[in-house]
Amino acid sequence: MRLVALNLARSILRVGASRKTCREEHTMTDVTKVVADLRATYDRGATKPLAFRLGQLKALRRMLIDNSAEIERALFDDLRKHPDEALLTEINVVLSEIDVALRHLRSWLRPKKQPVPLLIAPATARIVREPLGVVLIIAPWNYPVQLLLNPLVAALAAGNAVVLKPSELAPATSATLARLVRGALDPAAVSVVEGERPRRRRCSRSTSTTSSSPAASASAGSSPQRRPRSSPRRPSSSAASRRSGSTTPSTSRSRRAGSRGASS
């Protein structure tokens, strides 16, 4: 049990709060304690009764209806979603999921009889649906409400304890949902762990920007040094000989013409 709780805590930290910044909201000890408390709640059987499941689903539904305007504002701040789009693609989707679960949950939990082989007759068999335990739900940034709360509906209907991890890339929606969920649902069964958006600046280490290579100086903000232009090449001896050889015929002709004139 401790190993499962530790692995779950590590997965949460890897996704959101594991990046080392100046101030970490959640440490490994904090998340391990959260998972251990949820595991204890599940082991007591507090999340399994039908009445508890229905009560949590109704509380979640009431939270969405009463605070829809606030959730729409948070979605606009993060993603510039129009309120109509937020209502259609985020809030109403979760409300429809809750309504389906409330309508069919009793029949889903009813044991179903199954035929048995003749070899074990007169034994009987039936399928009984049991919850998994502690469930981790990680939401992306593009649909931060729907993809966080839709799986929560299924997890609560199944009788699980839940760790919610909103997307740190939608900070306004993450903070709003964390506050609303903590106030609406049972904190012993549902816990919210927020991540921290990675910062670009470093906390303690100061990087050196001096470097001798042109690529490093360009990345540090200085212009790369240009290579000096090479001096023009001097003609080789063979080329010089060709040039001098090309002038010898005309010189010899002029000498011959001068000698002929002198003789005449």
C-alpha cells in the first residue's frame, strides 16, 4: 500500500510540481500524505455506499451551476474562450455526464447473474463491480474544466477516492476549480494538487555568458566574431612562367624585324 501511494505521489510531482523553482507549493512529503489520507478513507469504505456517491455527484452538479459565471471568467482569462463556448464545450458537457450517472448509477451497481459451467453446478455466479481505490486525474490545458471534471464524475460514481491535478498552464482555471472543489466535495475523498508554472529565471545560479566560440557569443547576446578576410593569393611560379612565356613570341618577332631593317 505504501509503495502504491509513493508511486502515485511521484507521478503527480513529475507532471506539475516537480520542477525546481524558488518556492515549491507541494513537496514529496505533502503529496505522499495526501495520497495516504485518501487511501485510508477508501480502506474505511467511506466512498463505496451508493448514498455517498450520489451525494458527491449532486454536490458537483450544484457547484457547476452556482459558479458557472466564475468558471467562464477563468476560462476567458486563460484561453480567451467566449462564455457561450465555455458553457457549451466545458460546463454543459460535465453536467450531461453527471445527469447520466445519476440516472443509471443504481442499475450499474446492481449485481448481474452469470451462467456457470455444469461441472460446478449447483453453484451460482454474478458480476459485482468494485472500485479501484485511489485515482489520479491529470487535466490538460486546452479543455481544463471538461477533461478534469468529466473523469471525476466516473471516478466518484465508481466509488473511488480521487486526486485531481489541474493544468498549471491554465492558472486562473486551476485556482478557481481548486477552491470550488475543496468547498463543494468531501475533502477526505477528493483532493486537489496544483502544479506551478515553470519560470524562466533561475533562483540561485547565475550563468556565465562569456565564451570563445561564435555560437556561444551569439546565444549570450553578443554578435559573433567575423572571420578576417583572407589576403589575395599571389600567383604561383608556374602561372608567372606562363604569362612570361606568352610574351616571348612577340618580343622575338620585333627583334627579327629590327635586325632585317638594319641589314637592308
